[in-house]
Amino acid sequence: MLSWPAPLLPTLPGSGPALRLYDTARDEVVETSPDRTARMYVCGITPYDATHLGHAATYLAFDLVNRVWRDARHAVHYVQNVTDVDDPLFERADRDGEDWIVLGMRETALFREDMTALRVLPPEDYVGAVESIPRIAAHVETLWDAGLAYQLDDGTGDVYHDITQAPGFGSESGYDESTMLRLSAERGGDPDRAGKRHPLDPLLWRGAREGEPSWPGPRGVAGRPGWHVECAAIALDRIGMGFDVQGGGSDLVFPHHEYSAVHAEALTGEKPFAQAYVHAAMIGLDGEKMSKSRGNLVFVSRLRGDSVDPMAIRLALLSGHYRTDRAWTPDLLAQAERRLDTWRRAVELPLGAPAGPVLATVRERLADDLDSPGAIAAIDAWAAASLAEAASGPGVPAAQAGDDWDEQSPVIVRDLVDALLGVALAP
């Protein structure tokens, strides 16, 4: 599957510090320690609707991870999936009277456009579920042959993973069984289904149903894959076990990330699936989480269609910490638009306040669990000082006299805002 074009990434003087991130599994901020190439898997969209600001905030958070690693001189192998075969896609296509394939292709194309506009660095591997089905089916068959999966005897052909044989089950989320049962029921699971060995056993393969697409499957059972094994299979095939960061929204802690890890660890006999499980918080509107099920969505494409600068959207979302649930408001966007204008005026100055301190501070703040508000505050202070100096009259500030680095500070700050925060300030 095609990804989207990569924006140019300026190279900054020196290099940034090691990135520290909050790991859900360990319930603490930990230092990431990639090899020369950092490996990251972020769960992608189910393309039955346009990109809303909750999606955008999640992908911006992991875009910061990508940028901070690159600034620390790591290469990054970034993988993202597209769940282009799933119940929500079929339901929306049926509702609107269109082909589910056409719907998925159109919304995936719109997502690419939104990511391009927001200057999100693209994944090296952008992988659809449909193109991965042969490999997923093979993985399901491996689990079945190992006695770790079983087929219901109700004639559906459905295959489930036996979590009683997964001793590490629960270690990623840290939830107790009652919480898991509740979240499973709320988030697409079927804990009350008859015939399962355990209510929390996850679906690996859904047998063919009339009116639904199907493919050849494990042991010749036609059907389509479950959601969680899709990501396990794609991650294993593209970046392998023990990759550095598994990313997604906080609503994926359970069941999705828990089950993806269980599947992968059972397939390989290794632990852990990921070194750190990192989750972005929710964006709300009118006091509720922004979600398709609630219908309270603000779409990136709609804002772009209303001539809102995508860089203002990006700045507005980054003005809150990625792990903090926060609300989208007109005031938040207006503040971001004013900030963007101020920064752009400051970097157009021939001279500015010293660049060295602001670069060091932005690097330090982002490396500390992606403290984007702290990074933004440092740039705000630089812009205010630079504009105030310019307003006070001509002349080179004493801190800049004879110093080529500082005399080019607007250029350096323009580049650091671009490279580290992903906000283009150049016209």
C-alpha cells in the first residue's frame, strides 16, 4: 500500500538526547534505547470515515517520537497498518449503499492527504490488512497447530486464541479481569459468546459469512482475520519482535495491544513484543471523547476545506501534552493561529535572540516524554524576545555580536521548529 510523501527534514547542529517515554506496561517513564535503527509500530485507521482530530493528535504524538529519534541520529523503521477489512467498514458501506472497497480506498486516500498537510513523516511500511491476509492466515494456522487456538463447534468456522495458555496475559495493560471483560464488551469483543473456552479469548479468524468477503484461511477455513492478529502479523513480518515502541491511542491499551502482544509472543515464544507501549490521550469536544460512534467529530479535511492553516491545527494539538485528555475548542485554534503568526514574524527578522539556548531547551523538553507544551513555551519566549529587540531599534544584541551562530538565530529557530515540532514557518 502506498504511503504519503515525506516532508524535507532540516538537519540541526549537534544531536539530541536519548528519548524517554511513558511505558504503559511498566507504569513509568523509561529511556528508549534503540539500536542504530529505531523500530516503531503504530496502529493505523479503519478507513470508513475521514481523519478526525483524535486521530490526528495520536499520529502527531508518534511523529514527534520519529523526529526526536532522528535528531538523536537514529534511522527509524516506522510501520503503520490500515485495517481495510473490518465490520465498521462493511456497516458504513451498507448504510451508504456503496462498495466497501471503494469506501476504504477513498478514506485511505483522504487520510494520506491529511497526513501530508500536517507534515507527518510517513511510515516506511504502510501495510493493509487485505494484502497481509495470506501471512495472517499462516500465523493463525501455526497457533492452531500448536494447540494454542481452537475452532468453535457451532459451524461458523470461527477460531479463537486460548488465553489460558498465555501466562503473560494482562501484563501490557495491567487491568484486572473484570475491567478486561467490560472493555472487551465495549470495544468490539464478544465475552458473552457461547462455546468459548474463556470469555476473554480473542477472535483469530472469522469464518465466511454470507454477504461478507472471505479468503482462503487456516486449515482451508475460508473467512477473514480478527483485528488483533492483523497487527501482530504485520509487526512480526516487518520489524520483528522486541521493537522499540508500540504506539496508538489510549483506547487501544485493551483489548488491542494486549491481544496483539499475546498473539505475537505465542507465535515466537519470545518476550516482549515491544520494549515500550506508548499511548496518546483522547481529544474531546463538548465534554465528551471525540469518536465516530458519538458523531462529535471535527475533521482535519473539513478544517482544511475552511482554509485553516494545517500548521495551526498541528500547533493547537501539540499545545497539550500527548498523555493528557484535552478538549478541542475554537479558542484553542485561535490561539494557535496567533502563535503561528508570531513565530513566522520572528523568524523573518534578520537577527534574533540567541538560538543555542532555545534549541537545547526544545530538545530537552521533547526528549522528556514529548513535553511539547514546554518546547512551545521555549519558542514563544524566543519569539517574544526577538520581536521586542527588533521593536526597540536597530543594532545587534550584545549576546550576538561576532557570533555567526547567533547572528543566524532566526534561521536556526525556523529549522528547529520544522525538524522537531514539524511546523513549517517558511512562506
